[in-house]
Amino acid sequence: MREFFPIFKTHPKLIYLDSAATTHKPQSVIDAITKSYAEEYATVHRSIYRSSLVATEKYNQTRETVRKFLNAAKSEEIVFTRGTTSAINLVALSYGCTFLKAGDEILISQMEHHSNIVPWQMAAQKTGATLRWIPMNEKGILLWENQINSRTKIVSIAHVSNVTGTINPIQAIGNAAHKVGAVLLVDGAQAAAHLPVDVIELDCDFYAFSAHKCYGPSGVGILYGKQALLEKMPPIEGGGDMIEQVDFEKSTYQLPPLRFEAGTPIIGPVIALKAALDFIENIGREHLMTQGQKLLNRATEHLSMIPNLSIVGTAPHKGPILTFHVEGVHSLDLSTLLDLKNIAIRSGHLCAQPTLRCFGLETAARASFGVYNTLEEIDIFAEELKKILRTLSL
């Protein structure tokens, strides 16, 4: 698959193992965004001249493509945001701050990205609700049973952890949440590019993910929300395009999704997102899931044999993410030395400080895999890592 990505023609020796942070872009996505700006650019939803109508049509086609990608019931259930973070903030500050009250509980987990923690802290502070955490065990498996109760009003959980790689039982958690009248938001940032996602089958109330982690452009996110819930939610931003009528005294708002898309939209990147999702669908998400598992298994096999190296998260069902720690070696040093060998991994707190602290860590290294990675690259990565650790031990 490397031949579809121009970055690997420019840097043929690059072994890129940081797709959980962001993915590289295939030529089809680059072509789509270039064509949008070079040949078809105009504002959308506002004008009737030809280029505006073309841009509006393509913009709307992307919304329908996302609907099919998630198997949502209606395109009106798809809201464009700036990213997963923006999508979660929208739910927390609109739905959360509208319907939560003192005594209610928001339930998240110990394996959440900061983007699925901080917005809920803000919502709790504004409403007087209590923020609670689902614990996990030493393998990185959520101990979620019996955590949902009559006070639970919102459950917000990662589909796939960006640290442990654990694939969480979203459908079962959602069923438990709905039995007590709570709503479920799923952070799909690490899942959408790798797993088949069916929001109807999952029966989640909200699902969020980012284009840039799905081989698409940066600056675009998606929030799926059940139509009945979106219609109850007030906008958290005001401006053009989201309004129905504006007077000096008051304003009224459009129906979802437009009421949540204030201002000039992210036109070119949204149009290019369609090309990214088409790229994923043409490969097939079942194939992507199988290939990702092969890469993960090979990397796990190699790293499990390295002395003083511990893998963070050993759940039986994982996405293509492998976080590890080497006793006595800082993750920044590992990342820097691997970079000298043209191998890119993530190091640091991984935007998940509470998760790492559950494992007694403040920093870790992470290798994550995409469609362009090969088993040979995994072998090279493991061998270079062993060489580095042998050198550091001298």
C-alpha cells in the first residue's frame, strides 16, 4: 500500500509507526483537496452561482458518505466539527450542560484520552454533576460491570484505547447505560480507520472521530448523534449558516446538523474526507482489521522477548496499537534514537496521563500501525530497538 502515499516516495526509508497520532494521506485525498481549491472552490449553502452549487453538492456528498460509513439512519445525524475533541466538547457543553444537574453522574474510564476527560470535567463543574471513572485491570480491560447506576446520565468511552489498544465492549456498555436512561458517547478516534463501525448495531447515542486519523485531511471531525437527541441540543457557537432567523432581539436556529456548524465550513477538507473514506472502503475494513492484527501480533511477539521491556495493555482484543516501557530508559531517548534509523514512534504521556499512571508510568513509547506498514517493517523496528537497548546497556 505504500505506493498510494507520496510521503514514502519522498522518504523511501521512512518506517512510520505513529498512525494513532495521525495518518499519512494517499494521493487520492491530496488530489481531492487540491482540485477543490484549484478548480472548484466557492462557499457553500449561501449562493446560487455555478461553482457554489458544485461545492455545496460535493460538501453534501461527503455527509452522505459519512452516513454510509457509520451506517447512520439519516445524513442529518452527521455533524462536521474540527475533530474528535471538538465533537466531544460539543456534546459535553451542549447536551451535558443542558440536561445534567447536581447529583447526576458522568461515567468515563481510566483509559480515556485527555479529549474525553477534560470536556466532562468542564461539564461537571458547570452543572454540579459528579464525574466518575470505570477502573481497569492490569491487562487494560475495563471492569465496567456494576459501574452504571440510576444516577448515571452520560457514559463516554473510547471504542479503542489510544494507550492499551483495548477494544471495549461498546454494545454491552450501551445496553447497560440505556437500561437506566443514560446516553452513550463513543470516542471512535482510534477505531474508525481500523474496525467496521455500525452505529445502529452499537446503539450508541453519539459517535465521534477525526478525518486525519482516517487517511484524510486535518481540521475535520465527525459527530454522529441520534436525530432526536440532536434536535434537543442547543448550539454552543453562534454565527452565520447555523441560523434560521436573526433579529436584534433574538435569533432562531436551523435544524441539526447545520445548527452546530457555525461560520464558513471547512470546505476543502470536508470534500477531501470523502476521498479518504472511499479509500478505506475500497480496501475494506475487514481487511484493514485483519492486517492490523497481523502487524500487532508480529510486534507483540518481538517485543515480548526483549528483557526489561513491558507492554502496556495485554487485553485479548486490541486495535493496532502497542505501547511499551523499558525499565531505566526514557521513552524520549528511544524515540530519538529510533528516528536516527528512520523509524517514527510516539513518546511521552500519549495525551493520557491518568491512564499511564494506572500502570505506574509518567511516560511511555508507542508504536501504532496503518495500511502502509508491512511485516518486514515490524521486523526492522524490533531489531533496531534491540540494537539501541544493547548499546544503552554498555
